[in-house]
Amino acid sequence: MPRMHEEIPLPGVVTIEHTFTVPLHHDRPDGPEISVFARELADPEGRDKPFLVYFQGGPGFEAPRPSLGPRGPAFVDRALSEFRVLLLDQRGTGRSTPIGRLDGLSPAEQADYLACFRADSIVRDAELIRQALGVERWSVLGQSFGGFCVFTYLSQAPEGLKEALVTGGVPPLGHSVDEVYARTYARVAERNDRYRARYPGDAERLDHLRQRLENGAPVPLPTGEALSWRRFRQLGDMLGMSDGAERLHHLLELDPDSPGFAYDTVAADPFSRNPIYAVLHEACYCDGGASNWSADRMLPDGYANSSLLTGEHIFPWMFHEYAALAPLREAAELLAARDWPRLYDCDALAVNSVPVAAAIYAEDMYVERAFSEETAARVGAMHVWLTSEYDHNGLRVDGPRILGRLLDLARGQI
């Protein structure tokens, strides 16, 4: 597999930037190719340490970037005490080959292209990278969707893994995508209640904003689009993070006619910058079968004519209303109807011998705790830390402690 790399010294850390060439379709090795970027971080005296590969949440988001001073995401300093860290820009993200606008392709061709960006392809990329780097087995850490990738890895290629760590990302096994969204809507409703209890004045602000937007008094956005209520209420996705209620409150403090409100609303939109997140979010829950716009079909009746906020839910209207998603409208319809292959091998997971340690967040708004616990009970060599201390972004908030505890769990030290 072709590979390029460049070494960049930073204060206190060595960074090696790798670019690998991989097949777009792993089952067609002689077909089109794309690049996958990975940034290796190591202490100057630790360049022979074993690898810890980080799988980012998403789908459709690149790995976090290192920075001067503290070396990037909170867990990295703890990790560098015994690992080299490989921050993987999953295919289609960051410095890996972008999906672009796919101009010139038919909707069916666009859908077939985008179908190559699920967890199963990401794991096969990782295996090619492991082999290219000459690594016999390595440790992996998956956050959220990255945890889903880890369980796909355990299903497809456990022989490449030394140990597996997961935070907020133990996937549901044996549950339909409709069951998943029914549970997440219940979690989001509870977070709506908490938010209004913390900031009672925001309930009135939300009501006024909804009435304004639904009564034809638009808020123009700097993108040239007009803000709708259903688009704004997607910002309820913030509420599952430890700082989400404050972020949303500070946005609602602003006058809707102010430039700050318009710009901050656009900045909070994850879909326009990361279209994979919109087109493949439901597909990451499809362990076989089609999603058929599950979140739209499962939207509770109580959301009609209300100021309730939604969460991590994707709707077909987004591909009409978001200008950045509009070119993928027909492809998104085809992907929603697609009969997806399986992501997990339950038989392989049942006899798994790779040490697995997972933090399951008791009140996780995005990954249903009950389903995660059911999965954990079905996986061999798995150890669970069920905690209510953190929200979904625990690894970002307290990375050194969480990583250390998971390593101790995986190694039988606690």
C-alpha cells in the first residue's frame, strides 16, 4: 500500500504525518483509490512505544488536532506515557480524501460512493495501515461512533488488536434502528426538561423564536439561507454534552436580529461542514436492513406545535433546507432505502478474547445505556465501567482519568 510521511517536531512531542493510499471499495482492490491521513504523536524518547489508535466520534468528523502546550485532546498526555498515539482521520474527513460535492455523478453513483464510508470500510483501512506500519497488534480507543468502529474491528479483524477501549460508544446488538431512535427521543425529552429547569427564562425565549420563525418573520443567515424553527431546534443536539446547556443558553441570550445570533447559529451546525454525518448517521445503526428515515418516522407526536428541541436526529427535509446538503438529496433518499450489510459478528463477539474495557455513561443522550449494557453482556473478555459522573464528552473533559481507568480495567488491575 503506498504511503507518504513527514516528520514535524513540536515542543515536547514528535509528530509524524502519514498519508496512505487505500481502495475506495475494499472488495475491489484494483478499482478507484482514496487517501487516508493519520497523525502519529510520540514523546521524543518514546518512538518505539506500542501504538494506541484513536477512532473519532461521528460519523464524518476528523480526529482532534494536537496543539502547542498541552498536546491536543485531554487523553493524549496520559496516552503518551506508554504509547505512541495514532490519530486517524477516518476516510472522507480531515486530510483524508474529502467526499467533495460529487459533481458529475448520478444520484445512484453518489449513493454507491458514500456507502463506502461506514465503519466496516474504516476498519479495513485501519488494518491496511497497521500492516503498512509493520505492527503485529495494537491498542485502540474509540469515542462514540469510534466505539462502534471498535466493535466492528472486534468482529472483522480481532487478530490485529491487543486491547480495545471504548467511551460512550458500545453499540446496540439485535435492536432495530427504530428502537434506537425511540430511546434517544426519550432521552432528548428528558434533557429538554433539565434545560428548562436550569434556565427557566429560555422556555419563553424558545417559544418566541418558534412563533417568529413559523409566522414568516425569518432570521437571515450569513450563508444566504433563512433560519427555520425545525432547523434551529436541531441545536438541542448540544444538550447531551456537559457544557451544552450553557452553550445553548448563551446563544439564546442574543437578539435573533443580531449578527452574533445568526453567525453563532450557523457555527453550531455540524451538518454543512460534515455531510457524511447527515447522510450516514442512520446507517451506522443499521446492522443489516434499511433505516427508511427512522428518526423522521419515530418523531413523537408531542413535537408538533411545541418548542421541544430534537437531538442527534436526521430528517429528509434537511436535504432541501441546508444548501450544503442539497446536492446529495437524491443520494440520501437512496441511502435511506439501502439494505445495508451487517457490521457486527455476534458469534465472534461472544467468543472474543481481546481485552475490552468500556465506559458506559448512565445518562448518555446519544448512545442508549440499556442497549450498551445488553451488548456488554454478550461480548467475551469485556469489562464495563458504568458511571453517572460524565456526559457523552467525558473523554474530552477528563481524558487522563478515563483512559487510565479503562486501561486498568482491560488489564485486570481493578
